[in-house]
Amino acid sequence: MALETGKYNIVCMAKLGKIEAVMDCKVDGNTFTGELSAMGSTQPVQNGVIDGESFSCSVKIKTPLGMKETKVSGTTDGNNISGTLNMKMIGELKYTGAKS
């Protein structure tokens, strides 16, 4: 099952602790847009691409080190998603989530 329009509650474990986020997706064929809300900031999803059960996008995320360009990749399994956030200077963080 591919990524669908809707909100996904995401949890990511970082060195500074658990980060909770919401990704609000708007799917249009094999692309998507939307917003990612985390750590008191909401930023637009850019370059969202869907390929079967896989998806990827980029978004700027507010961190204690400032705004970081982040590459998001993941897969879907029913209403669940999982994948990685790759941030410059911070590295790769794994996340899991579910459609709300």
C-alpha cells in the first residue's frame, strides 16, 4: 500500500531524546506535498516522490543546532510507515509512525 493523503504521527529517537512529529501529506499520483510539524516548527514538504511502497522528500527541521535540511525516506506497510531522516552534521535517524 502506498503513502496516502492524511496525517502520520511519527516518533524518532535522537541523541537528545525522543522527537515526536506529524507529517501531513497530500498525495497526487506519484508525488506528494504537505507539512512536517516537529519541535515547535511547521515546515513544507518538498520534492515528495512515491514509488510503490517507498517514498522520499526533503524538509527543513528545527533542531538545537538551527534549521537543518533533511532528506526523508521511508516505506509504508498498511497504515504504518518507517524509514530514516538524514540531516547534515547530525547523521541518520530512524523513525516509525502510523496514519492517524
